[in-house]
Amino acid sequence: MEEQHDSEAVEEESELQKKIRKIARFAMGLFLILLMLSFLIPQDIVGSLVEGKEIQNHELIVGNITIVFEENSYEKLKQVYFENQLTEIKFCLTGTISNNTYYIHSLYAPTTYFATPISVSSQGCNQETIISLHTHPLNNCLFSQQDIISHNSQKRSNPRMLSAVMCATNRFAIYSN
């Protein structure tokens, strides 16, 4: 009788071990798949998806900052974005600021010296500009090191100015430091 009990315990242990092995194999397989995907999907795409925020009802909320596009400014911006998807373009957005809400009334394109799919060089925005915006083709919402340098330079002359990247017709990234 004791032998039968020991034999049942061994069988139960075997079943438990089988389940544990099965779960461990599944977890290891899932880990390996995620590891492989991390090498196949470029990090800037993942970062861009996290960094970029979607505009809804002409409003963009990023942290404690709200940007409200008024007077057809968003439609104008989308139209020019559609027409220039192969190169970066720059815009200066003008309007008013109330607390941490930026109301965009109009936009203008400063003189562009050159533009490529990965950079744009242009005249700076004037003092009435509240957001300096440029586009990034290919859904890349991350600010480059040069974008941050340009922002910091503009911030010295206009401390309340934000910098923005438009990376799709409805996705933006904001830099305010």
C-alpha cells in the first residue's frame, strides 16, 4: 500500500514538473521572440510611437501643455504637410498664450535655405512666434540633437516658445525645456 502511495506521488510530481516545463518553455519562447523583435524594429520607431501625440478636435495635449489650433491653422498645416512629404519643412506658429495653453491663430513659412528628407535649414522665427515647428517625414517624432540645439538657441530670445515636430498629419512631438 505504501508503495502504491509513493508511485502516485511520483506520477503527480511528474505531471507538475511537466506543467512547469511547459510554462517555462512558453515563457522562454516569448522572451526570445521579443528579443528578436527588438533587433528587427528600429528603436527610433518605438521611441517615436511613445513620443508622438495625436491631435484630437484641433487640440494637442502634451503633459501640462495644451495647443489649440484655431482659425483653420491646422487645416493649412495639414495641406502643406501633404504637399511636402518628401522633405522637411519649417513653420512658425503665431497666436496667444494663456497659462499653459497655446492658441494658434496663424502660421507662416520662413525663408528656407535648403531642405532634405532628414533636415531643413531656414531663417529663424520672429518674436511673435509661439511655436517653432518643422516636419519629419516617415512618422519619426523624435527630436534630433540638432533640433534640441536649435530649440535652445531660439529659447534664449523667446523664452515662452515651444518647438514641435509634425511627424504625420495628426501626430506631433513637443519640446519645451
